[in-house]
Amino acid sequence: MTAVPAPIAVALDAPDLDTAARWASQVTPHVSTVKVGLELYLRYGPDVVASVRGASGVQVFLDLKLHDIPATVAGATRAVARLKPAYLTVHAAGGPAMIRAAAEAAPDTRVAAVTVLTSLDDADLAGIGLAGPASDAVLRLAALSVEAGARALVCSAHEAAAVRAEVGPEITLITPGVRPAGAATQDQARVATPEQALAAGADLLVIGRPITGAPDPGAAAASIATSLRHVV
């Protein structure tokens, strides 16, 4: 019997479209979702979504982190909604009117509000004038976003349990900054292992370089997927 794909969104931060499509084809037997980020989307446009989706029907997470006035975000959301992404990110810091505009513009897509980037720590928040610590800022932005219509939230595993308690079971929690034990943290400040993230209440784990940087991305995805099946 074929195993159910693991709740992983593989970040396809590839140098070109062919590489992104190849990575996607290698990992899709093992994971539920592939993530297209801003750089890849700006380089290749809407065609990238069809290329990485292929014939597999894998979910596509469009990580554009929209952040502008409500009318502009609504227009941008409508423009990409025709690509049928499962998830589309907006910045929670854009405020409730902006989040609501995005959610109304794409009712069939889960608008995911990014709370505090996992590359930021408490000192960074203080520097940009956002009241912290990070855990408090995440909870504040999470509650605001869900009230405005977001059906998913992006937060680190460090805040996932508290966010889950705040927003309830119906909201999809997406956790970036996920690294297998022993992997380099690179430019992430608030990280966790895949097992820790799931145990904290995450629904979808964003994992990039530990999979795509491996000699065999498909085998790396399969290995992590297998490890997660033991997590209750």
C-alpha cells in the first residue's frame, strides 16, 4: 500500500525552472506540497506553478508574502488565484483590512498570514520597532489574522503550541525553519527538528535545503517522511 505523503512543503528555491521541476518530481511521491518562493516566481512567472505541479496534482504553496494596501493585495491575489494554489502567503503586519481583502479575493485558497519571519529574533524585533518578544508578537499577529479571515498561519515551531491554543484546531499552522537534527541552521534564527515541529502542533513543515541540497532529494524527502510516521 502506498504511504500517505508526509505533511511537508519542500521549498523549491532552485536556480532555474528545470531544476525546480526536477526536484518537484523527485519529492512528490513522499510529500504533500511543494513551495514556490518569490525569487522563482518573479523569474519565471505563472508558468512555474504548472511546471512544478506536473501531472502529480501535488499541492502548490505560493509563498509570495504579499504586503501592500488592501486594494493592491486583492488585485494581486485575484491574479494568482487562477493558478489554484493551495496556500498563498501575505504578511500579517499588513493589517486586518489587507488580510481580509486577500481572503475575499481567493476564497478557494488558504490565505496564510506570515506572523514573524523565522530569520528574526527578539533583538531584530526591537530594532524595527515591533513590540516583542517574538512569542508575544506572533500570538498578537496570529489572532489578528484569523479574525480577518486567514485560514492558515506561518509561525516557527517555538510558537506553534501557543498559537494553536490561541486560534483553535481549524487553522492550518505552517512552520518554516525546520531542520533535521544535525543540519545547519543557515539564515534561520528560530529552528526545530521535523519531529519537534509536529509534536508542537504544526500541520505543514517547510523544509528546503536539507532536502534539495542533498545528493538525492527524493531519498532525503523519503527519509524525513519515514521519520515523521513515528510521531504521534
